[in-house]
Amino acid sequence: MNNNWQKSISIDSNIRFGKPTITGTRICVSDILSWLSQGMSMEEILLDFPELKKEDILAALAFAANRENITKIIAA
């Protein structure tokens, strides 16, 4: 798994309301995940958003996987 997602993902309260974004863009991790879940290929995303690199898409996936791994359910 790509453990270098920290280099590609930024969280800034002044950009997209503090959502995790690809550094240097206004593209959220959630945008990339939504596009992939709707069936867009990496190639299609890269064509539509030339400011992205393949590594950015992989970083978004690694970020989401990391969040999933650290999410815990706390019983009320």
C-alpha cells in the first residue's frame, strides 16, 4: 500500500471547508472516490483533470484505506 499519501493530501480549513484535498488543487479525496465508484477509470479522471497525476489518485485511495483502518465504533 502507498504509505506516502501524506505528501499528496492536504487539509486546510480555507480550502473546500477543510476536506482532504490533493495538495495544490481544490480536488477532494471524496471527489476522486466518487468518480471511481461511478465507474470512471483512472485514465478518464486524468484526462478530465490534467492537474492530477496517477500518484494522486493512488494517494486518495491510500488515504481512504488508512481512514478505514483507524475508524473504530464506540458503543454508547
